[in-house]
Amino acid sequence: MKYLAKKLAALVATLLVVSLLAFLAFQVIPGDPTTKILGTEATDEAVEALRQELGLNENVFVRYFRWLGNFLTGDFGMNYSRHMPVSQLLGDGLVVTFALTVLSFLITVLVAIPLGILGGSARSQLLDGAFAVVDQAVMSIPPFFMATLLTWVFGILLGLFQPGRYTSYADSIPGFVACLIMPALSIAIPRIAMTVKMLRSAIREEMERDYVRTARSRGNNRRAILARHVLKNAMVTTVTFLAVSAAEIMTGSIIIEQVFGLPGVGQLLLEGISNREFLTVQAIVVILAAWVVVVNFLADILHQLLDPRVRYE
Amino acid sequence: MKKHLAFFLAMLMLLGLLCGCKGATGKNTSAGMKDNSITVGIAQDLDNSLDPYKMTAAGTREVMFNIFEGLVKPDKDGNFVCAVASDYSVSSDGLVYTFILRSGVVFHNGAKVTAEDVMYSFKTCASTSVTAALVEALSAVDAYEVTATQFSIVLKEPNPDFLSYVCNVSIVPKDYHDQDTAPVGTGPFKFQSRRVLDNFVIVRNDDYYGQKAHLSKVTYRILEDNTALFTALNSGSLDLVAHLTIDQTKNLTNGYRVAEGTMNLVQAIYLNHDVKPFDDVRVRQALCYAVDVDAMLKLTSGGHGTAVGSSMYPAFGKYFDESLANAYPHDIAKAKQLLAEAGYPNGFSFTIKVPSNYQPHVDCATVLVEQLKAAGIDAKIQLVDWSTWLSDVYKGRNFEATITGFDSSTLNASGMLARWETGNGKNMINYSNADYDAAYRAARATADDAQQTQYYKQCLAILSQDAANVYLQDLVDFVATHPKLKGYEFYPLYVMDMSLLYWDK
């Protein structure tokens, strides 16, 4: 209980610091949202009136605490250049980003675990070597490059999907999921390679342990030991790694959304930064930070459940 | 067996995923041919407000051109042709403009266009427009006179450019208050739907009074990432994309046709006259001599683009003076001599602020730095993002030199030239020249078109002699279209007319 309270306090503190930093960053960079809204032809009076309306002329800290107060009561404010409440804007974007995250995560788990077990239990030297080389190569491809590569091969050369097409979830759920497959693969493939490497070496390490030798000497066959004892122990680090991955996938999807033109929070974030929409950026930064912190926290709990030796106090 | 099974299952899953996203792509047919629609790729989302008087971005106007019309509208040759009005006349003293309303024009919501709607449109535009030049022109209106079929505007003083402002006043229905989100106009296309950062859809207006559009639907797909936009085009997902760079057209491998037009703007190295040494005309002239525009065009756009020489682009045939483009032939010796006379025998150094989101400007700045080195001038590039450029350079005038393009938001010469008048709010280079001011004011004061043209030409000559800026070019504009999509026409302004396009089956 004490542990939980401590974690929760850390979470709140992290979010406060993150939001304050994001807020201050906007004070440092030049540029102001009024030009985007009113254009370059606007009269000075119109600009001044808008600055007044947006509260841009007030003290930084006054504005920060007002924002914080509103945020805590669920009022995320307005996106001025879109004239939409931030919460409404983010609602649509989050569905896309979250769906992309979930799909990437599912693909990673479903592919990486069988492959990792296969790699870990392979006894042929040749197969093992080939596995390691391919794994290392795939792992070194950053997702945005993987995205370009997949688009080129499957979109342009093979014509299996249409790059740049997007179907909203409001129109068709299957169409929506189909549009997310390539982006999800771009994120998942390098991550699969990482997970496989981790699981594979964990299995190898476990197989060298004394208890395995003892079990072998008692006449158990290799496969049974693998399934019954080794896997359970080897999975501990992998599962924790996967849980942390869930956080990284979501933050990584920001770049991938841009490459595939998906209207998720990543695109909203970039647009928000270039339009100096601080309320939108604030909300996204806080949501992403919260996701990372919460997922890491869950990963800790999971680790504890899987490995009773570990106790966080 | 089990391990093979695991491997097999994993592979099967991958395969299943790949097949799941198989789309219908054919090499030489577009999905749009079947239902007579097209998908156009655009690089930015539209403004939040679709109200014709509140639109600010050029990219929004480019799309909304298909939805809104004025009493008159521009055609592809830059003339004003009748739209909601069927005829118009101007009194001999240039003070009264009388428009005959076309009968049977209906708004997209089905309501008939009346003279009351027209008057409402002019009054609303005059009080709410975000375009300062338009508000100023309309403030010179003395009275509006309305009959059932006629609409007259009485001006306080004559203004030969007035028709170009009339063209900018979109006719909207009276007492309709949802223009922000559901725009209603009289154009050949109607607004259907929009989705943030995703798409913008317009459909054919079947009740259009003039030549009806061929296409039944146009979907604008928003792809803000340049590479994503190009990839989508090259894969055939998009039927039309405008504003491509020369490199992109060269990399296009899908057999699309590429048409070449111009951007209709004046790209120049704009110099801040309040900053030393740019307050000295000899230094500015030296820069002009040191810059080799032809070589710059060859290096940045394969020789495409048109040298301009002053603040006017070729589409304004009436005012454009070709000879000004050669006023400063490339001459390093002369540049050095001028610099020496100005007291900079060893050259000088300055910083040029370049908006990082416009690749053509970045490319030209890079070449510029190299060219100036030959004359002993040390220029440094500082990339700034667009918001910073707007607030620091454009509004704050905190710069030595910058590179950008200016167009005419009001479709007339004064849209290009008003800003260089002493003390003008948009005079970001702090230009001040008594001769220029006199010529510009004389142009504005005259009611005679020929005389006005003479004065405007004089303005342009002064800008050139005074080397107000280092004038470069009207940038080239490439448009790629599906080989079977025909009818694309370039306009002398930043619009895409969708009503002319059709599928050649």
C-alpha cells in the first residue's frame, strides 16, 4: 500500500514537472498563435484583441496555474487555430494512436514469443547463426525507415496496399484496421527483433543453469524441461520488456503517423507545435507522459507477480 | 515437430496480415474513374473557419475557390468574368458600378440569390474580413443601391482596381450563420464534409448556372509530410498533386503527366533598409550584381522559373516589365567596385533568415551564400520555422535579410506595390523612397486605367533602380495528374479549378 502511494506521488510529480517544462518551452521559443489565426493581412487592433482574448498578455505563472486548474477539472481549453475544444480534437486523435499502439503491441507479442522460443531452443549451429544475424539486422532498422521500406515494397512495387489512403473508424472498422496494418508492422518489426533477442538469450542462459542439468540427469527430456521450467523463468524479463515496450510504441507512433498520414495525436502534436497551440501541446505531452509512467508502473507490478523474489518496498 | 509448427504459425500470421491489407490498385486505372471522382493530395489542412471572409491560408483559398464566387470571378487568363452578376457597367466618372444579377442563381442550400443577399455579403465582408486591403477598399463605398434585379455600388472616389475587390467579395446567403463549419456559396462545387488532418470533400453542384463541373466528387487528402504525399502520389493513391519540386517530378515513376506553371509570386532576397549596410543603395546594387539569377535557377530548379527583376510577376502582363529582369547582369567586378565605393572594400557579413518549411527558399539561399562569396560578402543562413518567421521577421522586422515570396492577395497591382509605401504596416523592409511614394499615390488617385498602368510601371522601375531588394524569380509550379485525368488549367493566382477536370476514359 505504501509502495502504491509512493508510486502515485511520483506519478503526479512527474506530470507536474513535464507540464511545467512544456509550458516554459513555449515561452522561450519565438512565434505566436495570432498570426496563424488571423493571417498576415490582419490589422494590429485585431491581433491585440485576440491576444487579450487568449490571455497571452498575462504573467507566465498566472497562465500556468490557470491552465493547471482547468486541466484538473477536465477542461483542456481550446485549440484556437482550429476553434475546437482540445478534448474533442484529442478524442479522435487518441482513438487512432491507441488503436495503432494496440495493434503494434499485439503483432509484437504474437510473433516475437514463438520466434524467440524457436530461436532459443534451436540446436543447429547454422540455424542459430543465421537467426542471430537476421535478428540483429532487423533490430537496427529504425521504425520510420522501416515504414518507408514497407511502403516502397508493398505499396509501390507490389501494389498490395495504397499508401496515403486512410479510412476513418467512423466509416468502417475493418477499413480502419486495414489502414493501420502497415504502420503497425513498421513499429512492430524492429521491436519483434528486440524481443526475440531478449527471449532467445534468456532461454539460452536458463538452459545452462544447474537445475536444468539436474533435471536432465534425472532423465527428463529437453523439451519437457523447456516447457515446464525454463520458459517460465526466461519469460520474466521478456514480459517486463514487453510491458515497457507498450509505452515506447505509443510515443514512437508519433513519427509513424506522420509517415502514413494518420490523423492521430502525433500529427496534432506537431501541428500544435508549429502553430504555437500550447493548450493542445500541453494536453498531449501530459497524456503521453502519463501513459509512459503508468505503463512502467504496471510493468513493475507484473515483474513482481511473475518473480516472487522481487519486492519493491 | 512443435518448433516447426511454431515457426509455421508465425509465418502464417505475417502472411495473413499482409493479405489483409490488399487494396484494389490497377496500373493504369484510378479508383475514381468508376464513380467519376478524384482524390487530390494537399500538404496542409484547411483553416479552421471556412467562412470566406475569415480564410487566411493560401491553401484554404485554393480549395474554396470551387465553392465561393463573387459577382465577378477571375478566369484562367486573369480577366474578370461575370459570375453571380450577368453583366455590369461602370459610370463614366468611375464612381458607380452597376451589376445586373443573373437570374436563377441558387445557393448550395437551395435558396435563391437575391439583391438583398448581395448587399448583405458586401456589408458583412466590409465589417468582418481579415484582409485589410479589402476592408480598406470597401470603406471607400459611399452607398449600395438595390433593386430586384440590380445592385449598384457608389464610391466616394474612383478606383480603377475596384473590380478586383468586387471579385474578392464572395456572395453568401443572408442570415446564414454556419459558414465556419458548413460553407454555403454559389460555386460549381458544394461542401460535403471535412475531417481534421484527414480529408476535405466537395461534391458537384448540380444546380450550377454555368458550365457544370464534370467530376461528381473531389476528395482532398491531407498529407502534411512531404515524403508521405509524394509516396501516395507515386503509388497511384492520389490522382492530382500540385506544387511539386523538380526533384519530385524526376522521381515520379508511375507515368503521371507533369504540367508546368508558375506560382505567381515574387521571390526575392528582401533586405531590411533600417539595418547597415543595407541602407546604402550601392551595397544593395552590389548584391544584385553579385547574384547570378540564371545560374541560381539552373542549380535549384533545372532552369525552370522566370526572373522578375521587380515586385511584379509575369501573369500581370499589363504591368510586368521584362527588361527589369536584366537590369543587373551578373558582374562581380562591378559589385566589388560598388562595395568599395560604399566603404566596404573587403566585403561584409550578414545573416539571412530563411523559413525552413519552404524548400525552394532554402535551396536558393544555399546557392546565394556561394555566389556572394565571390564578391567577398559573407552571408550566413539561419533557418527559422514559419511561426517564428511570421512573428520575428515579418511582424517584428528583426532581420538583416530574408528570402520569401510575396503574391497579390487582392488580384491587382496594388496588392503587390502598396506594401512598399513609406510607413505601410506591411512594409517589412522599412522601404522609404519619396519618388516611389509619389508615383504610387498618383497611380491610386487616377481614374484612368492607361495612366494608372504608367504610374505602376514607374513604381516598378524605381524599385529596380533603387535595388530595393535582390529580386529573384517567379517560382515554377509543377502539377502531376493521372494520365487519364484531363483539363487541368493554371490560373494566374493560387487556385485549383476543379470544375474543368474530367476523366478521359
